[in-house]
Amino acid sequence: MKSTLSFLLVSLFLSVCVAVNGGDPTDGFTPVPLTDKNIVIQKPYNIPLDQRYSFKDGVHRMCVYANDKPHSPSSHTQPRTEIRIKGLDYHSGVWQFEGYGFVPNGTSGATVAQIHGASHGATTAILRIYDGNMRFYSGDLIAKNLYDKWFRLNLIHDVDGGTVTVFIDGEKKYQTNDQGPGDLYFKCGVYAAPAHISYYMESRWRDIKIYKK
């Protein structure tokens, strides 16, 4: 009787937790197969890959300097070292990026994750770190005190519904309207903002997954 009662209490507790927290952000989604062929590294065009990127023990480490070149001689964008999820571009439906990120203290003014593509502008979502805090582009605050610790990021794009939702460590932190449909794909790493950037920028990523409904 006691064991049955304990089981019922635990089940009730878990049910309440799910109801309060809204469940896991991946609930209802289907994993999309992701292979090495889907991982494309963009880095300063004149720098050897191993000077800006490494993959060891399941961790992608990416860094860039403020005075680095862009990823292409013909590009006029800011320097970056990023993972571009290739071959899984989307134009409709509901898609989700999941990954565990780590940003060392001192990195500031760096985009660490994004949804590239939109009807209006080049991107749908930019998640930047400024002084340890994550912001949507350089504006709305998403999460604070992210330096020097692993955090779980879930970035959901409902193209048909026109929304972008951000979860940090399983908790819904931010939601906003998107910029309309386009040729869309996910990226993560470090991409210097237009201004107010640190000289050295770094982020690390592991357990990257893509989901869709």
C-alpha cells in the first residue's frame, strides 16, 4: 500500500511539473537525421581551419578575432566561425534547433546562434551574447549570466504561424514574430556583431540536433 501511494504521489508531482513548465520543448517533434555532411564550417577565408575550429570529445569549439577576414573574399560581412546546418533548409512547417552551448567569459558582441533567411532582411533570428547575457539581436533580453557554463538552447521556428520561440535549459524565455518565410536554415558558433564586440570571441557546442513537426 505504501509503495503504491508513493508511486501515485511521484506521478502526481511529475504531472504537476509538466503542467507548470509546459513539458520538454522537443515534445511532439520528430528528430531529423543529422550527419557530418550536414555540418559545414564557415571561417575566415585566409585562416587555416584548425586555427579557428576544433572538434574533440564531441565538442565543436569555434573562435574568431575582431580583425579577422570574412568567410569569403567577396563578402563584406563581419568575421565568423560558424556551423552552418546544410541540406536541411526549410521553407514551411515547424522546425527546431537544439544544442548545448558554452560561452567563455570575455566574449561579447557575438552571435552564437541564428536562423538565417527571411522575407525581410537576411535573418529571422539572431541570438547574441553581450557581457554574459543573451539578447535577441542587440535588443530584448533573453537570459542572463550564461558565461562559463553549459546551457541547453532550443530554438523553435513556426514558419506557418510566424513565430520564433527560445528556450534556455528547458524553460521558455522568449517569443516573437518572425520576418516571414524564406530560404531558412540554422547556424551556431561565433559571428561578430556590427559594433561593441570583444577582440576575441568563442563559443562551444555539443549534442546538436534538428527536429521538425
